Amino acid sequence: EQIALLDSLAPSLVRIEYTLQYDKGEPPEARGLLERCPNCGRYHMNSADEMVSEERPMEASGFLLSPTQVLTADPLVHPRFVKDMVVRFGSASVKARISGYATQQNAIFLELSEPLPGTRPLAT
């Protein structure tokens, strides 16, 4: 039953990639995304500065709420440090922008530039 449930959710789970940048010589800070350390098991803050220098995106997961709306955790990065935002599912990707903030939770809503092929919004 649990495997069937997870399989039914898979088309609604997406990956968000934030390409970060320096702004006016200042490095970005990402206070909202923590990673679990495989060595010690504790949570550590992402080094956004390191991601810029290594030219790799900061990643997060999200839930597809409608064909063009995603809910994800707020990475707590000031928009001036975000160069690009892309939502991926498998090999497909589309551009995204922040369309709203959840005021009582640590979450943001993203609006996709177009529907993401192969996905299916969560059903109620």
C-alpha cells in the first residue's frame, strides 16, 4: 500500500534549482535550506557562497499544486542573489518565479512559465 501511495505521488514531486550570484560584491546567504550531514547526522546550513564558486545550483524539493504552481520551503535567500530559478521533473525543466509567500509557514509559491511535461498536480 505504501509503495502504491508513493508511486501515485511521484508525478507531483518536483525539484527546484536556484542559481545564485554575488550582488555588489556580497556573497549570498541561504538561511532556509539545511542539509543533513552524512558523516555526523546533524543538520548544517548550506554554503551558498560555495555553490556560486562551484557553479552549482542550490536545490530544494516541491509539490505541484496545479499545472503551473509549486509549493516549496522558503530558502530565505534575498531575491537580489537569485540569478535564475528552474523547476525540474526528470529531464524536463521550466523557468519559475516567486508568486506568493505563506505568512504562517516557511513556504513559498512558485509560478511556472508553462506546465512541466510528465507531471500531475496533487489531487485532493
